[in-house]
Amino acid sequence: MFLNKRDFPRVHFYDQDFVEIYDRTWAWIADPWTSGGVNSGIDKIRFFQYPDSRVLDSFEQVFSSFFLVYSNRIYAASNGLDALYALQEPTGAIRARYDIETGKPVFSSTNPEGIGLPLFAWAEYNLYHKTGNKKRVKDVMPILTKQWAWMESTFRRENGLYEVPVEATGMENSPRGSAKYLSDWNAAMAMNALYLSAMGDILNDKDASFQFKRAYFSLKTRINSLMWDNDAGFYLDLDADERRLSTKTIGGYWPLLAEIPNEEKSERLIAHLKDPKLFGTEHPFPTLSADHPDYDRKGNGYRGSVVPAFTFMVIKGLEKYNHYEMARDCAIRHLYFVLDSMHQEHEPGHKRDPRPVFWEAYQPQNEGKAVWAERPEWPRPQFLPFTGLSTITLMIENIVGLYISLPRKTVDWIIPNLEIMGIENLSLKRNMITILSNKSGRGWEIHMESEKLYYFTINVIGKKKKTLPIPSGKCSMLIDKI
């Protein structure tokens, strides 16, 4: 049963399977909401949560916000982030994982500080552009500034890089040997500074903008000079003596999202995504390069598995360097593998789930869920915190091709060619919009409906780019005439 199906944005696309799984995802999202235990400090906040887990995980909450923001405000996109902020310690620390019942941090022997990837500013910047809520930026800036100061004092070393355990990257069994300075965590920290600076600009806070911009450029310079390996054409981890190691992981693509490489470096990095011997496997993109001795065709945790959160990260990095067509092709290939893997049986001894199943991770060279012999409970079934990125966010932003900024009042439609597709009843705050393309006797036509004025850019890659003000009410335009 699809609850409130008409209240969510409706997508139109020529492949009906994509549309159906988009609709199904919204129906499934209705169930896994929870709040903390009575004395947890988060008992008043209802947040989206994987139902079989009683752990509040920052990685999952950050990525969930990227698709919940498209629910037309039916579901709160920021509550999971607010729950994490509510548990911030006086030092500024926000741990990667918390016990939901008690609100206490979850530590491990391999990650004694409970640190995760620093992605909050990225998530908040995205929420701002999808909701236009400037007050929220003002409210969270002190929280994130305090967290920044804690990470600086705890993990920054004399060489200007940050030292954290491999577990902090979200890839716990990644074979990274003697790595001490991790390329992905350092790039994520640079991205954190980049978006904190942008949030300073939103608030017209010149001091914050300058402080974080300076931190960003300083870290960017260090990553480029120390971690870029010209022979490998890749960002690599460093050992204790600052020697580059040889393992190439999907983490080497966080620098794209952080806008760290110049054009020449980015082209070399992106070329590896097309190479089937590296990251260009049939199902893009494995967590470990296919030429590594520990690469596993069945995944084996983070030794080859395709994890939708990291696939999303790479696709958003491709956008930063205007590789929209490649980003779309990879999103479509990824979604086909998700679809083809949905109706497979569970492992022997597991209860058969009659519903189609989303997985936390997939095999890189075959359809089906990833396999990790030492952890038979992994990947988790029906894992919406990651696969919602594929079926909702990638569907809207990359496959249909719509990019929205509420503060700028802009909608960009970036597509490689015109097809019958679009979106219906997408809420831009208090403005519902519809954009649909189809072919009539007069040629390709775009039909639009809006309650308020906004600016629409049609970008048929390599053929036509035009920005037009779209008035309130209904209108249509012939592509050949603009």
C-alpha cells in the first residue's frame, strides 16, 4: 500500500521499473521512525532509523537527509542530524555512533574516540538549498564550529594532516595496511571547511567565512602535495613517515567532492572510473580497486562491495567537474543492478522476505547482495538509509536531471538528450512545481506548472543551454524555439 502517494513528488520516466521502485521507497520509509529512550536526551526527537538497529549512526543520518528532503516535508529530513547535535559534548565532540536507548556513545577498541567522517556541513548546505531555511544555518553554525575545534585539537598533527583510524572512514575492513593519514578522511575534513565557509557566506559572517576558507586552502594544498601520486594518478594514504601507500580505495574520490584536484588531476582520477581493472566494474563502483590482491568479486565487506552511499559520493563528485553525462550513465547502471538484485532469495536458514529487498551493499561484477563470510548478517536487508539515495535522490537529480536551489529560486534541468520524463508536484517551500517533457507534433515540448516565479535553466548537454523566468500558472515551451 502506498501511503500518501499523491503527496510525494511523482517522477515520470520511460522505464516504469524505476518509477515503481521510487514510489515503493516512499511507502517503505513510513515505517522505520523512532526516538531515543526516556533518559537518552533524544527522546523528544523522531528520526529515520534502520529498524533492526538501536544505534544512532552519523553516517546513515547524513546520507538519509539527502533523500528525505524530497518528501515534500512529509518526513523531517533534519531530525536525525538534530538528534546527533543534541548529544554534543562540552568539548565539541560528536561521536559517530550512539546507543539510542541511553544516548551514550558507542566506542570500539579500533576507534577509541568514536570519530566518523566529518560530513555535517555538506548535509546542512544541501538542506539549505532544498529548504531555504536560513535560520537553521544560523542555529547549527555554532555546533559545527565547536565540533571543528574538537577535531582540530584531537586529530590534527604537526604536518597539517589528520590522523584517524580506518574505521572512521566507514570502511572498517578496507586493506589499508600501515596507513596513518587517510586520503578520504582528510578530504572530507577539507570539504567540511569548504561548506562551513559557504555557510559563513550565507550568514554574511565574514570572520567565519575567512577562517574556514583559509583552513580549506591550507588542507587542500597539503593533500595535493603529499597524497597525490602522479604515477598512479590517484590520492593515496600515507604511512607514519608520510610515504604514499599503494592501495587505491573508493575513498580516493572524496577529493573530487571536496574540489581538491585541478582539471588535469581530476581527468586522471575520473579515467580510473572507466577502467574495468580499477573502478569501472559492471556495477559501479567497488570500494577497492579491482587490481588489488585483496579485491573480492563477491565484495567481502569493503574489499570490493558496491555501497550505495559511496556510489552517491562518487556521482556527486563527477558533477563537481561537469561530468553530468557520465554521472547519469553510472546512476542508471547502478539502479539496474539494485533492481536486478531485489528479488533474490535470502541465504539458506534466513527467513524469506516476500517483499523485494534493498541491500546495504552489492557485488561489483554480478547482480545480488555482497557477501562477507566473517559477517553473515552483513549486508543488512531493506537498508533504506543508503539505497534511498539511489532510488530517490539519484533518480531525481541524475536520472531525471533536476537540480534545485530554493534560496536562488532556480531549477536546472541537465540532461544528455530529451526523453519523456519529468517531475510532478515537487514542493519548493510553499511553491509546488511540475516540469514534464514529451514529444508532440510540433517537436519536443516542456510543460510547466508553478505557483510562483522561478528561474529555469534547460541544459541539453552539448546542444542547448538557456535560462528563462517561469511565471506562476501553467505554461509550455518548444525546445526548438528557445
